[in-house]
Amino acid sequence: MGKKLMILGAGIYQVPLIQKARNMGLQTIVVSIPGDYPGFMYADKIYYEDTRDYETILKIAKKENIDGIVTAGTDVAVCTIGKVCDEMGLSGLSFEAGKMATDKMQMKKRYIECGVRTAQFRPVDICCKDILQQIKELRFPLIFKAVDSSGSRGIVRVDTVKAIDEALAAVRKNTKKNYFIVEEFLEGEEFGAQAFIYHSKVQFILPHGDFVFQGDTGVPVGHWVPFELDAAVLADAKRQLQLAVDAMQLDNCAINADFILVDGKTYVLEIGGRAGATCLPELVSIYYHYNYYEKIILAALGEDVDFRSDEMNPSVGMLLQSDKNGTIKKIINHNDLFDPDIVDLQFDYQAGQAVSKFWIGPDRIGHVIVKGNTVSSAKKKMQEVLGKIEIVVE
């Protein structure tokens, strides 16, 4: 076999990465905790380990003499990637950058220190007896955030003092740290961006619009590209992204950025040192007419990578969801499977399987990806496709 690529995670968002690596002739070494994860079936070799346990995974990486290490769609493995890259001299973000990208408190502190426009916040001890005293300078509504979670777990909007205890319980349930952060809730239009920084240079920035489900906080359920911004606003967003990337010392990695537009100004919510979830790598691939997973892999191997493209194709991705807990009784899809504008239509579950009411990202039950000549036509196509899908849950 050819070079060895270690992929952290075997979930739905790592599957395309594993598949592309195998198609490229690489030996795939997949690391994940045990579970019913779809990525295992595509792995050449499997290690059942927690992707956050960087010391154990470093030992495995050295034993296997890997040529690269990568993930997509999850923050929890990013710190481990940094540790392995530092110790083995591989292409990827550093351990220090990885720690900052996976700890929202460290991230926010650096933003404030480096002049990145972001919401006001306060760190709070998980056992704090007087939270109100700690956050007295912040204005409601607030966001309580576990600093080490992903998939919107442990992130709760708090509108009144009465809601604090419930929010605190949710944070405690979803963190392994002894602290969390509370920040002011910003009212505005959320959007994001996918980007890649390689050899200290930002290779591309692709802003995307977000379809957001309001659970405990806003949870992305879909995206569209491009997100059209006024030239001055776009320039401001790019500046804030560059400031945040510099503050976090990110390099040689994909970037998943979450922004909010308030009174014409871009505020940085957070930056991840990996590709986004919720169909975002696929939307990048469609827009630029290349396989983004392949670019991510080549960069992880330290190869020369060209991210340039002269072709831009609008597209939309949307998660399929259930509005209640239950068992899928039937799935009916009336869409034309040969429709060239339907890029992908995937069901994660089959009839007879239990699903959860959608509340956070991992509750997805499938996705749809479409393209169009314009963003408007792509959005219209998405509505048509969704209208021809019936998922009965009882």
C-alpha cells in the first residue's frame, strides 16, 4: 500500500474523508471510540481509542509511522492532531493552536488580546456558587458555553435569571473541564466561512449562509454558498477572520468560521481548525469544482496543493430531521435519482431504526445537497426536493 493516513473519527462527517483517502491509494488508519460508526467499514485498520487521548494516539501514530493525520466535522480531535504533527514533524496545525481551537475560553481570551471583534464574555468556575456575581457586567440574553464541546452540545441561551440552573446543568453534562464561559448573546444575522491556511497563507475564504434551528441555542441545519455580502462587509469579515487566525496561530489546516453580522459589522463567534460539518466540504467542492476532501488530505501529507479555481457554482446543503423521538416506519423519496441538480441525497437511517427529535447537529437523519445557476435557484430546488421526501416517525 501507499502512504499511511490517520483519520480521527469514524462518524458520518469523516466517512467522505476516509473514502477519498482510499480512492487516492492511501492506507487508512481510523481511530475512534467503539460504536456503531459508519466510517469503520471503510478503514484499512482500526484503533478503538478516544480521539482526545493524544498521548495514546501519538504512540499509535509513531508505531504505524503515519505520513499524515486529519479529521473533518469535529473539534474534539483537533488538539490531538496538533500534538502528533508537532512530535512527528507532520503537516498540520500546532499543538498550541489545537489547544486554543478546542477551548473556547482560551480562544476568546486571545481574541480580546488581539483586537478581534467578538462578544463580551466571562470565564466561570463550574462549581461557582454565585454565578450572577461573576457575570454581573454582562447583559441578558446570555449564552452559557461548555468550552470543549462540539455539535452545539452544552451551549445554551439564557434569557432570564430563572433559566440559569437549567443551563448550568446542560453545560456540566457536556464538559470535562472545571470551567465554562458566559458571553453576551449578539442579535444579528449568523453566517460562516470555510477557508484554508497553508504555509502561513490563507488559500481561499468562502462565506456561506446558514439555515439555523433554534434549540437551546442556534444550531446550523443547512448552508448555502456563496453568502453574498456588500463589498465593505466582506472586506471586514475577511479582516476579522485573518485577525482570528493570527491570534490563534493557525496554519496548515482547514478553517471553519462562525460569524454574526451586527449593524454591518462582523463579530467572530468562534473559529475551528478543521473543515465544517453539515455538508460544508461538499459545498466547497461544488463551488470550486474540485474535491475539497482531496485538498485536505494532500495538505495533511505535506504535498503541493493548488486551491485556486475559476469556476463557481452556487449550492445548498440541508440536514434531514425528525420533529419527534420515535422509530422510522417508512421513508418515501419521490425525487428523480438522475436529476443533475441533486448532488447527493443520503438517509442515515432505515425503516425500523430509532431516531431522536432534532435538537443538536448529531440528531440528523440524513442530508440533501443540490446546486443551481444562482443561489436563488438552488434554494428553490432544495425546497422542491424536500417536498418530495416523506419520513414517517412514530
